[in-house]
Amino acid sequence: MSYNEGDITFLRDQMKDLYQIKTGLEAKFPGRKFAIDGHLLGSAGEVLAAYHYHLELFRSSEKSHDAVAADGRLVQIKATQGNRVSMRSKPDYLIVLLIDLNSGEAIEVYNGPGEKVWNACGALSSNGTRSITLSRLRSFSSYVEGSQRIEAVRPIRSWAEEQ
């Protein structure tokens, strides 16, 4: 399924509303965290990646990959609002997006081959995932050549350029 600008504007507006609700709940109930994570954040990231990179999404919760690019490359998509992402398996290609808490926009952190990232991830945790920090991904991103990236068909901010 392809998404249009109106779909993405709707998603961004809804994400901004969720973040405002989260902030309000945390202010009302000090010491409690109302995290926006898991499937909600992951699905938002997948939709945003599909829009920006013209990816064809697979059904939810596929094991290793979330989408296929127009050129046939298999892509795992990870979205976060924090400082790390976790993976369960080695992807062929990886796109990592940071979701801006204020705008609901996606910011590209990493776009490239997945093997080097997978090999650099930490040890297997008790929940069966391995994680890597965004700062480490940013350093890897600077070495990815243009031909190794999934081409964005719509503009997307780059975290590396903003830091």
C-alpha cells in the first residue's frame, strides 16, 4: 500500500497528540512513565519509511524484514524516540528512524546494509534482542556509500546532518 502526503500529515498530527497526552499524564502522575513504544511506534516508523522510501510493507510482525524496496532489497525498519534500537535478527538492509517528539516527523539515523550493524550490536538480552545506540549507528552511517542506501523518493531529515 502506498501512502500520500495527507496520510502522513494525519499520522504526524496523531503522533503529536499522543506525545502531548504522554507529557500530560507524566505531569499528573510524577514518577510514572507513559512510554510510547512497541507496536505503536514501530508501525508508525514503518508507515513513515514506506512513504519516504517507497517501500512495500509486509504484513505486521514478519521475522527479519518489514518491507521490500523497489529494487528488491529486503529492509528492516526500526523506529525509536530514545537513544537505541533493538533487533531480533540480522537484516539485509536497515533503516532506523528517530521520531521527533514535537513534530511527529521521521529523522533518518541509519540507512544501509544490516550486517555490519548486526555484528556491532550488544550481546543477546533476556528478551531475545540485541541493541545498538543511535550514536554508534550515526558513525556507521557516515561510511555508507550512496549506492548502498535505499533511495528516498520524498525528502527526509538526516540525523547526521543535524548533529
